[in-house]
Amino acid sequence: MMATLLLVLALLWPLLLMLRTLLWLAMEQGGLKRPGRRPVLLDGWWVSSPIPALLLALWPGEALLVMEGWLLGARWQLEDVRRPWLLFSAMLWTLAGLYARGYLVSEQQAAESGDVDAFRRLLGFALLWPLTLAGNLLLLLAEDIPSFYMGFAVMTFAAYGLVVHAGHRDAHLGGRAYLIMAVLGEGMILGGLLWSAGTVQVLTLTELRAGIATAEQGAWMSALLWLGFGVKAGVIGLHVWLPLAHPVAPTPASAVLSGVMVKAGLIGWISTLPLGAEGIEPLGRVVIVLGLTGALAAALYGVIQRHPKAVLAYSSVSQLGMIATLFGVGMVAPPLWPALLTVITLFAVHHGLTKGALFLGVGISEHPPRMPAWLLWLLLVLPALSLAGAMTSGLATKWSFKALLYDAGHEALVTWLSVAAVGTTLLMCRALWRQWCERGTYRIPWYAPMPLAWLGCIAAAVSVPLWMPLVGETPLWPPLTEWLGLLWPAMLGLGLAGLVLLASRWVTREWRAARRLLPGDLWWWYARLATKLLNVVHGAGDAWERRAVRLRERLLEWEARFTAAISELTRFELYFRRLAVPLMVAVAVLLLLGFWLGQMQG
């Protein structure tokens, strides 16, 4: 009963806090426009929005809530598979919320002093943050399809307001890319869910996976759902919103975007695809190719970016490509899926918290706390080395999936993933270098909300295998004999980064030009292609309009001719009126004559 109450409270508490802010606005009667001081919006209550979800994830035992009157019948539950995802998500949301309270303190001060624009921006952030969280939690806990899709959609569209928070041109560009790709993904997800659920006649995700596995068009349903959720999961070609949205969003929003919300795509794959069943092996091979392509291409393009958050965004695309590769292996080899689910869960939790620490570290390097510089940069480097697989949770994660792939006979995949790990190391070096170049001097107390949240995120990220409840056997740390095989990608990446740094003064003009390539890569090709298509459509419309004009002119000409012909007929009417009586007499005479002749012959 206690677990069920926590489940209800976890979903309602963020909404109640959002309603609290709305009620304040209603009672103020025009509080947006009136001058004067305003209340603190990002207070302690606001920061507490993910706390019930965190308590639910830590509470032992399972939780279940069934409501027949909700949509088509709600079924919300927490079990062993969902628990790690809920735990790390609530943890990162809590730390990012605490960080946001310090990160946006200047806007809060401006709003309190009467700045209407600052208050309006802060109000939007204060309302949309808990709404996005509520959608994220609902999709994690929902077992019924309508609630799952509702949570996914609420999270997706509420996060748009977080992306465009700054309100400048680049923010609106990132928000536009995010929204366009989100609508594309939502359309494919809704189409896939309606098609598959309508075909197999089910309402829960477990039944949906079983139904797709036996459906005649199950492979095509799986492909549509994989693409739809792949927009959020950063699949290559559908990833273009990440490097445009991350740099412009506030740093705490970037942390949850990359750390938690992109994992909604992975949750979508786990929840809807018939993983572990036969019939989707061809899709699995495509997924492996696309995953490796994304892991390598994102690393190559990301190392030439200048904004540290853009570099970290490409790192997310690369890491998500590696995770997608593991999903592809699970599709190609269904018996491996139970073990792969454990590995993917560990990988996702490690990446989410580590990437959250890296994004929060960008704000820390801009506003460094009062601590020794060597300690500050050591702490900034620690999650970067972990993401590269050189230590702590990153090393455990790398060992877990490499050992599994080796045992399954996928040595070639291990090699390609190791090459992608070299790219991850280069990306981490690039991000840290750009942070060093753009480091700030204004120092804040180390016990302020920003540094405390950042330090907590680092501690949680590096210790993932020690506290995360895994489904199945806990991954073992690699033996010392395997360390060289696991660390060579990081060492090679560090060596290449050092060589590039030494040779930077002799770089060619072409390389300097390449460094000016904008984040978003394929987005600009998509925009150009869309512009050309719109020009073609406009040209076709203009051509049809010209044809319509010519046709209208011809019809008017024909109408004039027909009218003239009708007018000519009026002349015959005058002649007929004049000759009507003589003609009638003549006709009567002829009739009488004919009658008389007929009588004579008879």
C-alpha cells in the first residue's frame, strides 16, 4: 500500500507544484504585468518535485495501480526492470533542479527587482520543468499504451519551452529543430502504436510486444516504432536536434535532456519492440550498421565543434549509437537479449549520470567555485575519463558489454566499438579544452546549490555499479589481465589529442575552415532540401495558377461568343412574330387541302 501511495504521489507532486505557481498567478490578478517585487519561484518546494519518485525507486517491493476509468484503463507499475531507470532519472532530475536554483539566480534576482521579461522567462521555466518531469515519470511507470504515449508526448512538447528559454535567435533555431523532429517522431510513434495495437487488439505494453512478435506485419510495425523512438534516441539521420538544442538550452535543462530524456527513446524500444523474439533479424542488422555509423560519424564531426555543449551533444549521439548497436545485437541474436538488457541498463544509467555531470560541469567552469584549481579540474576530468571507459563506472560498463559480445562470438563488433571509444576520448578532450578556453573567473562558494549538485552528480556517476539495482547478475569488475585491452582506446585517444594539440599551430587552412562547420550537420542539408522542395511546390502552384488564369480567359471568351450567338437569335424572333399569322393561315389551308384530297380519294 505504501508503494502504491508513493507511486501516486510521484506522478502528482510535480503537477501540484506547477498548480501552486498557477494559483499564485491567479491570486495576483495580473502578476505578470504589475511592477514591483515578485516571489521566489525556484524555491525549496520547487526543487522537491522529483523527491517522491526517488523515494519510490528506493522503496523495496513492487507497486501497482489499476484505474479502469482513466482513458481506456490505466495500469501503472514499478518492477525490477523499471526500477533502475526510475532511480537514476529521479536522481538526475533532483540534482539538476538544485543546480537550476543556483544557475538561474541572476534571473531570479532580476525578476524579484521588477524585471518583467526576466520574470516571464523564469515563470515559464518554473512551470514547464515539473510538467516535463511529470511526463517523464509517467512514461517510465505506465504499462498501458495510452498512458505511456501521453507521458511521452507531454515530456516531449513541454521540454520545448526549456530549450527556447533564453529567447534569442539561436535558441529559437534550436527549438525549431527540436520541435520539427519531435513532431516527426511523435507521428511515427502514434502511427506504429495505433497500427500494432489495433492489429493485435491489446492495451498493455507487454501484450503489445507479444502481439507484434506473432503479427504478420510485425517486422514493419517494429521498424516504424524503432524510427519513431529513434528520434529521441539520437539515431543517425534523426539526431540533428541534439547539437542544436543542447548549446542553447539552460545548462540544467541540457543535463536532463541528454541524461534522461534521450533515454526515453531507449525505454520506448524496450517497451514496444519484440526483443528476444524471432522475426526482426533483418531490422537488427540495419540497427547495428546505423548504430556504428552514428557512433563513429558523430565523433568525427563533434571534435571540430567549438561550443563545449555542442561537443557533449555529439558525444551523446556517439554513445547512443553504441547503445543502439547493442539493441541490434539483441534483435539479431534473440537468446542474448536477457543478458543484453542488463548491460544496456548499466550503460544507460552510467551514460545518463556521467553526461549530466559533464553538462553541469560546463556551468561550473564558467562560474568556478572557491576551491583549488587543480581539484576543480581534476573533478571536471573525472567524469570525462569515466565516459571514455578509462575508470570507475565507465570501465565496468565497457567490460560488461565487451565480455558478453566476446562470449557470443561478436569480436568484430567489439573492435568497432573500441574505435568508437577512441572517438569518445577525443570528444572529451575537446570539450575540456573548450571549457578551459572559456573558463570564468567569478567564484561562488563551494557550498552553493550549483557546486553541491555537480559534486553529487559526479559521486553518483562514478559509483553506478555499486548502488544500481540490476536485473540479473551484477557485472563484475574486469580482472587485471583485461585492463590493457580495455584501456587502449582511451590511451590512444589521449595520444591523438596530444598530437593534435602540439600540431595545432601548423594546421592547414582547410582544417581551420573545417572547424567553422556549424553544429547540426545534416540539419542544414535538410533545411536546404526543404527550401528547394518548397520552391518546387511554389513553382508548381504558380504554374497551375497561370494555367488557371489562361483557362479562365478562354472560358470568358467562349462565354462572350455564346452570348453573341444567343443575341443573334433574337432577330429570328422578330421575323417570326411578323409572319406568325400568315404562316398559321397557310398551315391551316394546307391541312384543309390535305383533308379534302384524302376524302376525294376515299
